[in-house]
Amino acid sequence: MRTRRGSRHHPRKQRDRERGQSLVEASITLVFLLLLVIAIFEMAQVFSTYLVLVNSVRDGAIYAASHAKSNQLPQDVETLKRQPNYQPNTYCSNPTNPSLGHLNTYCERIKQGILIRGLDPQGAYLTILDPVFVPTTKNAAGFTILVGAEYRLTTLFTSSISLPLLGRMGLPSQYTVSYTMEVDPTAW
């Protein structure tokens, strides 16, 4: 009895087709896994930067609270605001007035905290907010201090990655991470 050639099942061809199908499935899955890893890496860098900023601003807030009771830092801030070329939140990027010693130290505390924890505090990356002293209604002599900082972060992937047809997939090319803290020195 003769069989037709076309009706016979070729196991080798079937295995080759299955290998090709597995390769296509693996490549599609790999693309999505790679995108997921990139997104996780981006968010990890942003969160890490946020934690560095929180700790550095906290150091500045501790300094501000400890030197606000003796009225040294508030006097420096008022002296700075009276200068004719004063622009808010720009002094700490380039402290030039040696007579504002406590404000200079406040700026350096935040910068050093950022530098020690692995970020670059130079240039357009970091903006240290001027401390703001707000009187409280609870205590006539009391006030709260608002301190803060902003850090512009360009991660490894945000600056250069752009996928064909997908582009940036909604990811920004730069992140601005900010933190503001309120301190009540009368509670110390």
C-alpha cells in the first residue's frame, strides 16, 4: 500500500515551526519586560532623589530652627530681602554676601547634604528656597519656618531614549523633585 507524500506528517518541520513561534513570543515578551525594567529604574531614581532631598532639607530645617530662636537667621533673610537686586530663591545658588553668615550656612547645610548623599548640587539642578518665617496665632512670639528645595533630575534613560513609533511613552525628559518642610521652633 502506497501513501501519498503530502499526507505524511513531518516531525522535523513541525519542530522548526514551533521553534520559530517560541522565538517570536520570546522577543515580544522581552520588549515588554525591557520597558518595564526601564520604567522601574526611572521611578527608583526619582524616589531615591526625593529621599536625598527630604534628608537634606531636614538638615537645613534643623539649622534654621536652631538659629531662628536667637533671631539670627530671620535677620539675615530680612537683610537679603532689602537688597535692591533681590530675587526670591536665587541667593543659595551663589552666596556672595559674607555678612549673611547664618543664611550662607543654611544654604551650605542643604548643599552638603545633597553632595554627601550622591547628587550634584551645582548649576541649574538645585534650587534652595529661601526660608520663610510665618508668625503663628498660638504664641505671640512664635513662628513657623518653611524651608524647601527643588532638584531637576535627568535620569540615564530620560535624556536619550526614544523608541520608534512609541517615542518617549509619556515619560518626561526631566523630573523636578521638590520638598518643603514646616518647622515650629517653639516646640523644641
